[in-house]
Amino acid sequence: MTVTVKGSVSLDGKPVSSGQIIFNDVAGNEKAYAGVIKDGAFSFPSTVGQKKVSISSPQEIAGSSIIVGGTPGDPVSAENPAPDILESIPPQYNESTTLTADVTSSGDNTFPFELMSQ
């Protein structure tokens, strides 16, 4: 059974403009569920139970680019470099997440995540 989880994500008091949020089953018995963050809001289905939450928001670094070697036909070249991308969310909210959510079968299941860069 899945229910809708929804909420908001802010970093230092400002809505996260875009990204991804993942709800992983703490016990590891169920598949992960993920949703898109748009203008600081998210909504997607998830199973009930205790979840470990991971939030990611890769952002292009203005004025920076990288050249990626690759397979023939790769459009990225010295003439067409790829933008340099940096994760804007601190690691304690994604790769080393400390965030959790308790998804219930009845109730609101609205989760505000107010993240701090420090």
C-alpha cells in the first residue's frame, strides 16, 4: 500500500528550486520511493513506515564548464563544454543523511525539511 507524501524543502530559509528527494525504507525491506522538488515543494507516493530521507539538488556553477572525453559522437567537446555541476545540498542531507520521516497509513504525511548549509 502506498500513500502520498508531500512537503517542502528549504535551504537556509529559501525554497530549493529543483532537486530530488528519496524515501528509503530504514529496515531495507522495501524499494525506495523518490520525487522531484520543484520550487521548494514535493509530492509522490511512498509505502508506510520509517524512512531515511535523502535530498539532492545539483546546480550548474555559473561561468564554469568542463570538457568531458567520451564516446564518438559525444556532443561535449572543447567547442561545446558541459556545465560544471556541484551538489548544493550539504552531505548530511544526502550521502550521509540524518533525515528521517515516519510515513503513516492515515494522517497528513506532510514533511517540511528546513535544511541549513552550516
